[in-house]
Amino acid sequence: MARAFADVLRELSGGEFYEQATNKLAEVVEGVTLHRKPGEFSITLKIAPNGDAVIVSETIKAKVPEAARGSTVFFVTSGGALVRQDPRQQDLPLRTVAAATPSSGEASNG
């Protein structure tokens, strides 16, 4: 009878692989729960002959969902640099205006 798969997993890389797989699976589940997007988790075992024994190599692949990222509009200068302000548009000569304060004789709306 074959040995239980979970028992073999626990012994790969001296137990280190099992711990890494457990942590990575938890990371994927957390990302799915947090971002409400699908994730992926897979384990690959490669088994190669080695005389009367075999060598088992393992890998973990995971796609953890991430938050959606926004976009930013940039303009391109004649030299190829990315800038936020349109280089073809002139700056308006804006100035700061102090807020008017009512004099003591004026009625206030309050």
C-alpha cells in the first residue's frame, strides 16, 4: 500500500517545504478574501531516479490577488521625458487673493 501523501509532504526538505506551503496557501486565501479576486496555489513535485532510490524536488507557485492599481496621465516632452503638466500649455498668471473680512458695521449671515 502507498504511503499517505500528506506524510510525504511533511518530510520534504526536512519539513521546511510543508511550512512554506502552509504559509503560502494562507497568503493566497487572505488575498482572495481581502480583494475579492481569485488566486492560485499549486505544488509541483519532480521525481527523478537515483539508483535504487528517487530524488523528489518540490516547487510552490502562487498567485496572490492584489488591490487594483490606478492609472496616471503623463505628457511626453520633446526630449521624451514624462511630465504631469502639458508642456504645450501656457501657465496662467494666477495670484493669491486675501479673503475679505466684514467690517464691524456690516451685518453677518449667521
